[in-house]
Amino acid sequence: MASDGVPGDRHIAYHAERVMGGAGMIVVEPMQVHPAAVLTRGNFRPGDDNVIPHFRKVATAIKQNGAIAIRQLYHGGAHGNSGNSHHPHWSPSGSPCYHDSEGSHSMSEAEIWDTIDCFVQAARRCRRANMLSQRPPIHFAQNQSRLRREKPVGG
């Protein structure tokens, strides 16, 4: 429900309704951390501090109605969609993609470190928007059968 990459009034009202209906925690739609991670046209804008006041409005609406708001941060790896992102999708191994026959770009070590930094910056934005606690829970998930590199990162 993003409009120009940020949540609007409709998005805020949607989450406030969920809380009024009894939800105690809202996991707000995932936000890609890098342009290579865009999966759908309605994704939130990555890499831009201008999203902070918009996310803060969502978190405030959720918290004022008695629940907590957390944000899911993601990078889809090989399963990006370059038709929507206008950016090649990246993965550590250059694996095939579910969405098209192009396959994914095999990330260099510098690109992997850049993506890690993008996760850090996205978490910082969420924290500033009151969508993360002091110690945010971290969970990295990847289909391990597709996560292969010829050499380890940093090694």
C-alpha cells in the first residue's frame, strides 16, 4: 500500500484497524533494504531517510491503539524482480530466479558488505521511526540449498 515508496493515510488506517480488532503486534510490510531487493511495485523506498516520518506515523497509530509495531527488513537475493526494480537482482551465488530466466547477479564481496550496511541503515531508520526496540530481534533466513559462494566473504 505504499504510495511513492512511503506509507500514506490508507496504510496507517489499515494497521490501526488491525489493532482495534485485537492484534497485539503488527509486523508492518517488509521493506527492502537495497534497490536490488525490490519485489513488488508497492514496496517501500529503500535507502532514504525521508521514510522516517511516514513510518513514525504508522508506528504511532499502532501504539496509540495498544499494540507494538515492528518492521520486517528483507533482501530477496536471487528472487528479486528486475522488471519491478529496474535493477539486477543480486545473490551471493548468482542462482537462478523464480521470477524470470535471467538468473541473478553473483555478488562481489564489496556488494555483500554494501548490502549488510544497507540492513544496518534500514534498521537505524526503523529505530528512529519507533519501529524497533533497544535490542531488535534479528533473524536471517535463506534457502540454504541456494546460498553458495566459491569463497567465503572476508576470507
